[in-house]
Amino acid sequence: MIYFDTRTCVYPNCFEENVKSHAVSRNISLESIAENYHLYSFIPKRDSRDTKKPLIDRISTNKATRHHCFCDKHEETFKRLDDYEISSTRDVLLQIYRTLCVSHNQEKTALIDMYKLNDLNAHKMIPRSDVELALKGSEFEKIIPMLDDPRILEAAQRKLKFQISELFDYELRKDEELIYKIKSINDTIDDKAIPLNELQVITNERFDHTIFYYKLDFKIPVALSAIQHAGVGNTRVKFYSMVVPYQNSTVIIGLIPNLLLADSERTEKVNNYFSSKYNVVKYVESLISISDGWFITPSIIDNMPKEKSRFFETDCMFLNERKLFKDYDFSIFDDLKVKELGLSADDEELSFIPERPEYSARYEKMLEAMQLKVPEK
Ligand SMILES: [Zn+2]
């Protein structure tokens, strides 16, 4: 059996027990957008029938973006990000490193919970039909008729559980390799000050990802640290995004697999999002519309007309309906668009509420989309 560990410090060659680490600085980022030390986030609630209900709820800045990750000593590695705004290329890489490590442990924890990976008896819960499905067409197909023997069934269940663990272990190791690469680029890259309102890109020949970042000269009142899963042919890839707000600025960072950029339309779309401040805000709205790792200033939601906030809360439930790098057809930062971007307060964009299908139909589709498949090697 493979044991998955989430309680050891993620820093290379450290074996200390970890503590809970913030992916986004609480001191200078989360607090800069909080009201009474709280933010709003999408936290769907399980109801009595074991279905989930959409809910935007309060969360303290102490808990937002936080998960077990580094030991006390290695938390110090990120002190710069907790004391000062991101202002150089090395800060950008340090932020990516921090987000990747926290997300990695978060994903690992979710997989362990969902597939009971560390549970010695979890294989017994694999239904016989799943065992049969896995054996069909494999070199062990001939044992299917013998599954009536409980000992054979259990051996096959155990084997299948091990294969599932192996596949997740393989996926998680790929992420770890990416984390080490980010760290080594961070250790060696020329440290340059980052300009305001200008898209910057980092590529490296040893590296199959591209980093892009942009520092905007006003605050977008949201913090975001999120992963999007995408498929390119048979390959599964992950796109990481970060939005780090400060008192008078916002840093937006993307770490994107080059495979996704092979599509020139997508590259053009990314460039276009950073061609004006208005488009940057639209980009952040589109990231919110496909992620659940965002934390927003409560009054942004509280000040929406009821019909708008209710629409938004429900829409957050159905991330599966939207795609990466597609505009969100709903406006979140209404005041900001009026104050910073020159939209008129009665601009149609601000009051527009899109039509959506019936809730139950949307819920069905979401469940279909959530059928997590075991990743293919
Ligand atoms: Zn450590």
C-alpha cells in the first residue's frame, strides 16, 4: 500500500511536521480587502439529502487560502511576501512556489478523503462491478468468473485500489517536479523590478510552462489562488492562477502549460486580456467564474441588488458551465468599473442578468461533469 503524507513540511529535504500556511499573504493582501477581518467565499453547504446547496459565506482571513504545508522555519521563506508587495520577478516566482505548494497539499488531502487512499480497508468498498470493469480486457480477464469466491474478490479489490493509488501517486509526483522547477528558476533568475500595467512573460528552455504576470495600479478586491484542470488530447494539464490584492495595486499571475498555448487563439486571448485595465478586470471576473478558490470583499456581494447576488450565488455552483479564457457574462465589480474604468453607473453591463436553464437540469449536468475519472498515464 502507498501511504500519502500531508503532514510533513513540503520544503525540499525537510522532515519537520508542517503548520497551516496561507497561499496568499494574510497581513498585506487578505487584510487589505477584508471587512472586520472577514471575506466572502463560495462554500456550498451539504443539506439533509446529501446534495449540495449554493452558499456564499463569511470566512475569516485567518482561514482563507490556508492549508497544512510548511514547518515554522520554512514559513519564514515567504516573509518577504508577507511584509512587502510583489515587486520583482523573484517575488512573482516565490508567490507561484507558495501557491503551488499549498494547492498541492490541498489537492492531495482531497484525493485521500475522496478515495480513502490511506485507509487499509478501503478496497473492500470497491463494488464488484467496478472490479469486473477493470479486469475486462486486461490480462486477468479470466478471473472474472471466479469473483464469487470472496478471497479472490478481495485480492482483486486490493489490486485495483493499489493501481488507483499508483496513478494518483504518479500525478502528484508530476506536480512535485513542477514545484522543484519553479524553485530552481526562482533561485537562479535575474531579479528585475516589475513595471505597472504591462504584461510580462517568463519562459525557460528547461521548462514546459510559461509564466505571465501583470501588476495593475489599483486594487481589485479579491484574492484568488486556484487550479484549473484541462485536457489537451489525452493529456491532462493544470493551469494555476493567482490574484494578489494590495492597498493600491493587484498582482495577477498565471502559470500555464505550453501545451495550452499551442493554440494560437488562446494565446491571443491571454494577450488581449492584458491589453487594457478594463480587460484585466474582465479577466479576473472570468477567473472567479471558473474557480472556487476566491475570497472577496463582503460588501461587493452585499451591495449587489438581491436579484444579482442570488444569481451569482447559484452560478458559482456550476463552474462546469464555463470555460478557461472565456468572458464571464455577468458583472461582479460594478463599483470598480464606474470608479476606475469610466463606465457609467447605468451601463447595461452592470445590471445585466443572463438567462440560465432550470436549477435541476444544471445540477444534473454538474454531477455528470464531476464524475472524477482516474487519470490516465
Ligand atoms: Zn520545513
